[in-house]
Amino acid sequence: MYVRIAAVFFTLISCAWPQREVEVGSKPSPMEAFAARSGARTSWSSRIATLERGGSRVTLTALVIEDSSGQVQTVRGVKVDLASAEAEDHIYLDEEAAARTRSSLEEILEMVQRRGGTVPNGCYGAKAFWPLYDWPWNAYHELNADYCGWDGGTLVLSGRGSHRAFRLPGVDPSVVVNWLADAIAQLKLH
């Protein structure tokens, strides 16, 4: 009897726990892989914004990458450059990933508003950024964000799967939401 209960319990747990074949953030994003092609080049770009805070710098650039080494292919999106004295990271988000990231940052903002502010020693994140969900994009090196209660509110950006965090004290997610909105609007014109 106990053996059957244990077997059923084990089966239920193994079915409920996400089964992942690839490590979180271990693959280049689709746009990053496209940009790395030998025939790829940037055909248009526009720097949306650069912000430096607390020793970290983030730059967001809207860009169109073209590969004409065969049939001409084009990918539109944004490049997020993160830097500090200790590390740097370069993240490419195609239009779909940029829209998903923007929506996730808006989710964080809504949660902060609903709860009446930040948690003094805690952070808010979005479900699309959580590595234990089995999202298809979790395998890709894309942008993750948390909004933490340190220093009156600190936006923490990182590449998915990376342990390098870039902290921007005094900056809330609305800043990056607005940058992504501007970038997406510009991309529609190119």
C-alpha cells in the first residue's frame, strides 16, 4: 500500500516539475544568433537612451539587422548594452521579445502599485522572467529585470541565465518601458 502511494506521489511530482532539456539563458536569442551570422550587418540603428546610475550603465538601441548573403533576410529589434566596472553584457531582443519584456516590466509596475510600493528588503519580478517556468524563451539569453526596495527603489537588469546583475538605484521599470515603447514605434517606421 505504502509503495503504491509513494509511486503515485513520485509520478505526480515528476509530472508537475518542469522538465528542461536546456539550461536557462544558455542559447543566444534568435536575434543574437542572426546578428552573429557572417553576412549580417546593421542596416539601420537609433540609440534610444543611455542611463548611468550606481556604477552601472544601460544603453538601448533600436536596430534593423540584414543578412544579404543569400536571400535577403531582416530582423528588427533592440540591443541592450549593460556595463559596470566589473562586467558587461549585450542582449538582443527581436520585436516579439521586446514586446514581451515591455509587458513584463508593466506587470512589475502594476504589482508595485497594487501593493502600495516596494518591499524594503525584497524584489518584484514578472512571471515571464522566472526561470522555473518552462517558457520557450527561458533557454535564450534575453533581458531579465527585478525591481527591488533598496535605496528607495532599484531596477536590477541582467541577462537571462547570468549571475551578473546591473543595479540602477532610483530607477523604476517605467523608464525601460518607455524606452521599449519608443524603440518599437521607431522600428515600425523602418
